[in-house]
Amino acid sequence: MIAVMSKSTQSGPGQAYGYSSIHTWTEQRLDDTLARFLEAKPPAMRICMFIDGLDEFVGDEDRLIDTIHFLSHASGTKVCASSRPEQIFRQGFAASPQLKLQDLNFSDIRKATVERLLPALKAHVPCGEWELDRLVNDVVQKSQGIFLWADLMTKNLKRGARNADRFEELEQRLERTPDTIDGLYEHMLGRLDKHYLRDAARYFHHLLMFQEMFNKNLHSAVVLPPNLLAFACIEVKVLDDRLYQHLESLQNPKLQEWCSRTERRILTRCAGLVEIDEHALPSLPYRGAKYAPKPFVREVKFIHKSAADYLKNQKIFYEDSNWQWTGRFSVVRAQIAIAGLTPIFTSKPGLSDLDENLFRINR
């Protein structure tokens, strides 16, 4: 784009269009620059634009629609835009070619829903085959082609079936659930016992900081992915007990009991927005990892990236201005606790693995 625009003016691109001074880019200048670019580009240049999530746009939606129409009518330019079927976009693009996502993946979502939901319904809910089939079809229809929504709703209905909900109560669960992802997350949080909000905030903070530190240290031998054992170390201040010799190793039954208790607390206090893998992580990155209680070294994670993004915008969980510092501190203590509970073997003269790991954390 810079190359094309610099040829269409006698001034240098920075002088003519001011992208050395970002604050000068008004919406009007952006529109004018884009129009000039489309007019000045070589005829052989072909452009295809994909614009996702029009329904999430914050601003003048009519102007957004006009801009997309302008782009789509430019020479050598094609635009593919996606949105939930909100009325303003249905009207704005009524004359444009369209396809519905749910028409393309209806059979795939139905197959997945049948495989995951029907066994639980048949095992716990006394009703006829036609009623079960109707419920599955209602889930698929309401998902509007969104796999994630169908998956979360399936888990919700399975939970109700295991809790001895009658068929009519399962239908009410489905009817009361919003049909958007953010609406579903809000509905899930709204059902959480208000006494658990502080615990939920703490778990969300720890998980966000775990993910941040792990993503920044992918090649480190120290930072583990967020896991149940680490959360247990935070929950019961394992490092303090280790320092005072109350715990000797990862094999201590007391620690394993704490891991089980921590798992129950996470699952009951995070409104279903956090899950714990069924399978253990491959290993701990310390020598002696074979001594770790593998059933508890399981990854803790958000059910989806969109859940983490949603929670980041919920101010109720960030009233403590020091939450990031507190979260990072807790994560580091958990990593040190795990290292201290793992058998240590000397890898260099005068330097133990634990010493080396602590050095790398501080670095």
C-alpha cells in the first residue's frame, strides 16, 4: 500500500499521509486514503478482504455498512463479511450474495451433539426417543452454526441430566440460555453463588498470570503450564510447609488430598468457565519428575480463548488494583514449591537443579 501511494504523490509517503504522526489519522483521512489507494493501485492487483464479527462493532453501524459497500464495488476488490443475523446487517446487505454458517455445518454440529449428549440423557432422563431427538435438534438450531455454543450447551444439559433434572427442566435450561457466546458466559456467571465471586476472581487472576508467564517462557525449563498441582501449591501455601519441613516430597498423601480439594473448588467456583484436563501433562521439567503424582499434574485452562477475553472485561473481578502483581507472585511461589518438592540431583559442581531454576526465575 505504501509503495502504491508513494507513486501517486510527489511528496514522500510519510509527508503526504502522516503515518509518522499517528494522531493525525482521523476517520475521514483514513477513508480518503483508502479511496485513493483503490484508485491508484495497478489494474492487475487483486484484493480480497475478510471482515469478521460485524455484530461486535462499536460505532456508527450505518457508516460501517457504507464502507463495506464502497470496498466491494471497487475495481478488482472482493469482500467477505460475517456477522450474526442482526436486523441492521440483514437489511444493509439484503441485495448481496449470502450464506448461513448453520446451513453448512448443521450436520456436523448435530453429529457431535448426538454423540456427546444422547448417552447422558438415555442414562439419566426417562423419556421417549422422539423427545430426546427433539431436544438435540433444538440445541443445534439455537447454536446458529456456532460449535462452541453447542458444546457449552451440551455440557450444561449433561450436568442437569446427572443432577436428576426432568425432561421439562432440561427444556427450560435450554430455553433460558441466551443464544450468543457472551450472553451464555454472562448467564453462566449469573448462576454462580455470589459468595464464590472472590474465589472465582482469584482463580481467574492466577490462571491469566500463569498463561502470561508460560507464553513468555515457552523454552524455559522452569515455568510449567497452568496445572492443578501448582494451583494446590498456591491454595495451601505449600512453599511455607516445605520450608518448615512439614512436607518432604510430591508423594506426601497430604499434598495429594489438597490437590483433590483444589480441583473441586476450582470447578465449583469458576462457573464452568475454567476446566481441568483429564490427562496429565507429559512430565515436569525437573529431574526426578517420575516421582510426581501424575493424576494431579493436569492442565488448568479456560474453556475457550473467548472466555478469557470475556472475563478480562468484567470489572467486578478486577477491583484489586494489585491483582497482576499478586498473581505473578503466587505463580512464582508455586513453581518454587514444586521444584522444592521434587528430588534434586546435582548437574554442576556446587550448583543444584533447584539453585539453577531459581536463578533462571530471577533472571
